[in-house]
Amino acid sequence: MSLSVKYAVILLAFAMLPFVAVSQTDKAASLNDKALAFLQQENYEKAVSTLIDAIKADPSRAESYFNMGFAYYCMSRYDEAKQWYLKTIKIDSSYADAYINIGLICNHKQQYLDGVEWCRRALAIDSSLANAYTNLGVAYGGMNRLQESIECYQKSIALDSSSSITYNNLGNAYNTIGQFNRGIACLKKAVELHPDYASAYYSMGMAYARLGMPDDAVRCYERAVKLEPRLVTAYNEIGNAYASAREYEKAINYFRLSIEKAPKYVDAYYNIGLIYYERHAYDTAAFWFKRATLVDENHAQSYYVCGVAHYMNGDRKEAMKWYQKTVEINPKHALAFNSIGYMFQEDRNYAKAVEYYEKAINASPKYAAAYTNLGNVYINTKNYAAALRNYAAVVKLEPDNAESHYNYGVACYLAGDKLAAVSALETAVSLKPSYYEALNNLSVICGELGQDEKSKSYREKADAVEFGLR
């Protein structure tokens, strides 16, 4: 009897199998909880394997697919993450967080228009989702639509004022449009909410630096690097802050520290070179610029300033070599083309000078200095019509620059148009009342035009400037 009773119990256990669907749902929920624990521990591979079991237990549970997407997102496997989020939506089209996270992935991949679309779809489901507005702000920021970006961050904060990330992003947006005080206020709120937010301190340091407050900038950078020692750019920015305060030795020490932490960080080598250049130690400056090119052979600006350092040191041959290397690496480097043109102009090789000034203008059509230099060449070669065209271009680019009007006035005079010359020179004087050369030329030209009173007046003003009477 005991055997049969025992056997009957076993049969009864198997008889419960038709109710397995309920237990599988419970099992899926339990596995999801375990997977979330693994995610919190950043054990993403274990989370994935656990979620696979959860999906097998209950293929209709949208949460499992969403968590799988999140696990792959945390591993930066964005394409796989997106596929799991899409599966989430297929099961539950109202799962707004899946739309938001697809938008986040689009932002990571700089597919900002798609990011906007997915965030908008999430908000269509639930307009109170603060993180949807935050990600929408990121997308608009990526498209340089900064006012729309700021408005989205503000809406996010109105819905949830506890997000340090949103305050950080809003602060960075304000900094980008030059509203540094507003940016700092937002970044302060970010670190109030999250005291260990290294990048927020870093951004605050940059804002203080732009406001010309180096001590506050250094304080923020030092806090940032203390929280995140791998943030080597902070050491470089501390160096920049000290350099702007002309505390050059401190600046060099921090640039060197940046190199020590990241030997291939080219900006630090470059910045040390700039300090030595500023101190007229051109040999040493060239040494550091060369080291920068060894660290990054495509860092065109280092080649260029190395050429400038050699030029300032009197080594024109070496300067030309480095300028030529610059344009080989970056065929759009207008400054290098301009400098080559200037050297040819110094050698009175005007045809070559024109060639390189025109290359500079082609590389940067709004580069006023190249137009000015080209105008100067045409003055030297007595091609006054061409000089006028180039000086006129400079006046258009820099209407508030007295020298631009002065050059144009001189070219007008040489071209035989004295009245136009007077008009241009008078504009130069209106912009720069103590402009001796313009006043002197006005005196001469007005005299030639028979405008004796004006000539005398300008002569007196020129003399007053020359002898320090005004």
C-alpha cells in the first residue's frame, strides 16, 4: 500500500503540469529581476544570458526584450540594442521607453533627425516623459539648433528637476551660445544634484575660462580631474588657464602632466610650443611643435606654427619647408598659403605671391588678410584696378576696420579717383581719429583738389597726432 500511495503522489505531481503557463510567467519575472541585478553590477554578458532564458520562459513579455536592448546598449553594441528595442515595440507599441532609447542610439550615431523622430514618437505616447525631452534636446543640439535644444532641456527640467544630466546638457548649451553665466548656474545645479559629476566641473571650468576668470577655472578643472583622473584634457585646460594669466611655468608643468598621463595628447605639446613662442624662444617653440607633429603626423596647425617659429628666428628656408608640409597635409590651410605668398612677396616674386594669395582665398573666401596682401602686390606692380578689387573685398569683410578703408583710399588715389580717395580716408579717420597716415594723406589730396581749408584742418590734426597733442 505504501508503494502505491507513493506512486500516486508522484502521479499527482505530474498531473499539475497543465498549469505550467502560470509558473513560466513567474519564472520570466524572476529571471528579469536577476537580469536587472546583473545590469546593476555591470555584468552585461550574464544579464544577456539570463534574459535569453526569460524570453524562452515568456516570449510575450516586452520588458525582457527592453532589458536585453539596454544590456547591449551598455556594451556599446548599438545596432543589436536597437533591434531588441524594435522587438519590444512590436510586442507592445506603447512601450515609450523603447522609443526614447532608440532615439538615444540615433544620437550616439549622430543620426540626429532620426533621434528627433523617435523621441517625438515617445512623447506622442506620453507627453510627461522628461528623459524624452532631454534626448530630444541632444538631437537638436547635434543639429546646431541650439534654441530648440535649450527649450527641450527646460521642458525636461519642468517635468523632473532631479536630473543632473539635463542640467549639465543645458549648461553646455548655454555655454555654446556664449551665455556663460547661465551655463555656470545650470552646471552648479548639476553638481549639486550629483557631487561627483566630473564632466560638469570640467564644463564649468571652460565657462569660467571664457569669462576670463582663471582662478575659478582652475578650481573646477582640479575638481574634475580629482574625480576622474583619466580626464587628461583637464590638465591641459588648467595649463591654458595659467597661460592666459601669464603664469607660464605653472602652465608648462600642467601641460607636461597632461603628456605624462597621455603621451599621445598632441594639444599639450602644441600648447607648450605656444608658450615658448610667446616668450620669443623660437628654437624651443619649434622643438615642441615638431614633437607635436611626431605625435600626430596629420596635425597641420603644428606644422604651420613650426614654420612661423622658424620664420621668426630668421630661418626662412626652414619656414618655407614647414609651410609647404602644412598645405600638403591640409590643402585648405589658408594661413599657410598666405604665409608662403608673403615670403614670395618679400622676395619680389610677385607672380608666385599672387598664386599663393589666391590659393589662400580659395581655401577661405572670407580671409581678409589674403585680400589685403594681394592688394599690396597689385599696388607694387601698379595694377591699381586689381588692387581696388581686393581692397574693396576687405572693406566688405571688415567695414569697421580703419586700415581697410585707408588701403582702399590709397588705391583710389593711385588709380586717379581723388574724390573716392578722400571719402575712403575720411571713413578711416572716423573709425580711428588719431590715424596719422590717413590725416596726412587727406591734407595732401584736399590740397590737390583745391580744398585749402580742409587741407589745412587735416594738416593740423596730423601734426597734433604726430607730436602727441591729441
